Amino acid sequence: MIYQSKMAPKYDFLQEENMEFLLSLLNNESENVSGLGASIISHSCKTSLEQKLLFDAGVLKRLTSLLGGSLIQRDASLESIATIFKNNPEVVSQFVGPDTGRTLSCIIEIVKDRFARTRLLASLCLIVIRNASPCYLQDVGIKTKLINNLLELLDDPGRVGDEASFAFSSLIAEKEDMQKLAFEVNGVDKLYNHLQKGSLHPRRFEGILLALADMCSKLECCRSRCLSLQVLKLVVDALAHDSSDVRSAACMCLRSVSRSIKNLSAGSFMNETIVIPLVRLLDDTSTAVQVAALGAISNIVVDFTTRRSTFIRLGGVKLLVQLSKSMDSTIRLNALRALRNLIFLAEDKCKEEIFMELTASLLASLICDPEPSVQEQALALVRNLVDGRINSVEYIFAEDGIILDAVGRQLRIASKAEIEIQGMYVLGNVATGKESHKEAVMDQLLLRAENKAQSCIIKFLQSNDSRLRTAAVWAVLNLTCSSSPGSSGRLVKLHDAGIVSHVKNMVNDPCLDVKLRVKTALEQFNSFDDSLV
């Protein structure tokens, strides 16, 4: 009874006498005693070292022999086997070999057992094996059988039905082939039918929403089916559920469904019915709900119509800016991602309203955030902010150019390619502006970091990351555009700094995108008087 509780003490497998005692339990003829041994494993085995120790001690062989025992022994054994296999491809590959193929076949057969809990545990065991080592269980028939079994188990009125959707999610998550199979057996419709029943237990409600989220994460056909079935109304209602887990799952489902470019373009999600409850969740007492809501908002605000004003009018921007100051770096990160998407290709008025809330000083501090991932999102936000007309470029010069200085500083000290890429695109966008804008970019690019022998742009042109090389060449292109009156002077400065010669050496770059940009740059160089370079 103690080991049925999550509060039970963890059993130490590293002590030799403990392992001997565990084996004595498993080898005991009493189903209750051997079942206890299996329960101890399920409860206490958490690390890859412990999994390896149990495998080396021959525990798996004993557990597989219990699969042919009583119901108690079979269920406890399946649960323990899954625990030892979980996220451990080494143990799986050693176990699921030619000599033990019969055991795998046995587990596959148990999926058809008459007891619902046994079928669920056998399915979980196979899912763990496949997730740890995808090379196993490739047969389409077995995969379809697993999907159908788990969808059928949703009909169970008890705990098995509550947990079946979570097992279903772990089977299809991030796997397009499995999602497609699930769609072909009407997985979306079956999950929707359960949602329609109403008064669901919070655990079951959460699981079904997460299963729908996983089904819609990659396939447009699943998203379209959800929308045609009016699933969205039930999901939006769930945003106000008493359970924080259900609210969080509803946000995740909404995030997956709103990945549809077709429906985003049609403005299907930017309406008050969806936006109002989402904005409310930004002030939720649960951090997990706030993060999930930010994820959904990040998708929805990439609205290709002109409805972003709806989100701003409902106070969404104020709350996002407030969350960007959070002590929790995950919330800061997701708030910035949402703001970045909101400002993407936005109209001038929309940008102005967002920038007034953000302020230059806050943006500059976020660019220099202690967390590299937050720095990257802050730079991506600024990249979108200064993209477009010349008046957009002016934002980076607010408050005596505090944002531009922060960008330049990060480019000189950053060690993460993603930060450098976003920073270079910021400067590249600014370099499309007026002469004064281009000269400000030149000052940042030619400024050497302390104790560095070369400017940061030369380092970027030599980078192993083709994305960074592309961004660096783009900046050079925009600085030397022949239609700009000061381009010849900037070309001389770039030549004297050794940047022109580096660009010329990239003419045969292995990346086609870089190669095309370099070709254009060389054509621009050649349009000037040869004596300049």
C-alpha cells in the first residue's frame, strides 16, 4: 500500500543488498510480493544509471517472465518495464534484440487484453520503446492498432479513460506520420465527441485538449477538421475553466490550431470572443497558464489582416509589456516573442502604439538581459520594429540612440549565433534608411570590441553559420547601395577595414543564399570608380 503512493520513499538501487532484496521480491511465488517488487521499480527508478543497474542485474528478464502470470503481476510488470525503458535507447536496444523478440510480440499481443488497464499499460510500454528507439515498431499495422486502442480506451469511465489521452499524446507528439495515421482513423472526430459530452473530469478534459493540440501541431488537415467541427468554441470556453491545467491545455490547443496560415490570413482568430479570454489569462495566478496563453497569443497576433488594433484596444500590449519585465525569464521570453509577432509587418500606427508602451530604455535593457534567449527575442523584436519605411528606422535612435548602442554592444560581446544573426539584421534594416542612419551603422560595425584585433563584422563574414554570413553580407549591401550619395565613402572605409576583401573571397561560398548576396555586392562594388577600392 505504501508503494502505491507517490509520497513513498525512494528505494536506493545502488546498494548491493537492496538489489538482492528486490530480486528476492520479484522471484517470490506470491503475486502480491512480486507485484511489490515491480511497484518499487516503477516508483523509484528515475535515472539512466538506475535503469542500467536494473538491466545488468537481470531484472528485465524476471519482469518479462511475470507477463504470463496473474493480472496483478502482468500489470505491475508492464509498468516496471516501461519505467526501465523510458528515454533509454541503450537499454531498449540491448533488450529488444533477436533473442527477446518474443517478449516484444508478447507485449503487442497484450494490447488486445480484455482488461482496459492492462491494454493501457501494454500500449504505454510500446510507446516508451518506440519513443526511445524509433527504429523499432515501424510496422504500420502495429502503429494503427496502438492508435485505435488508445482512442477506444477513452470510452472507459474510470482512471484508464482519464489517462488514455495522455498516452495518445505521447504516441503522436512531434511525429507527423503518427498524426496522419490518427487523422485517417477519425482521431479528431473521436476526441471532439468526447469533448462534447460536457462535465468531464478535469484530468480527462486536460488530456483530450492536449491530444487535440498534438494532432493539430503539424497537419493542416487536422486544423481544418477542428475548425469545421466547431471545436474552437469548446476550446475557448475551456479558457475560463476552474482548473489551471485545463486552462493551460486549452491555450496549447488554440496555439496548435492557430498555426494555420490560411485561417490567420482570413482573420479567423483575431476576434473578441477569442482575444478577450486570452488577454485575461495574461494576468492568471498560474505561471504555466500565463506561458501557455503567451504561446497562443504569439500565433494569433501574426494576423495578416488589419485587425491587430483589436488586441491593442483590449489592453493586450500593456499586459505583454508588463510581462516582459517579469522576474521569470520564461515569461519574459514568451512576452517578447508575442510582441515581436504583433509588430511583424504592422502598420505605422500600430508600431507607434507598441513602442510608446515599450519605451527605448526597456528595449535596451531587454537586449542586454542576463538570459541569451531573451536577448535574441528582444533583438528580433527590434528587427521587426525597424523593418519597413524610414520613419520606422527612427525608433532605434530614440533617447539618444540607446537601443542602437545596446545592439552594437551585444554584437561585440555575444557568443551565441542566434543573437548575432538577429543583431546583424537589425543593423541591416537600419542601413536601408537615410545617410545619417547608414553612418550610425558604420560606426557600430567598425568599432572593435575591447582586446579584439578585428571588427565584429569580419568575424561574422568568416562564421561557420551560413545564416550569420548572409545577414552580414546583407548589411554590407545596404551600406553600399550605389543610389545613396555617401556610399562611395562608406565603401572606402569598408575596404580599409578589410571587409571588402573578405566579401570578395566569399564568391564561391557553399551556401547559395550567401553566394547570391555576394554576387550582388560585387556588382555594387564594381559600379564605383576602381580607384576607390
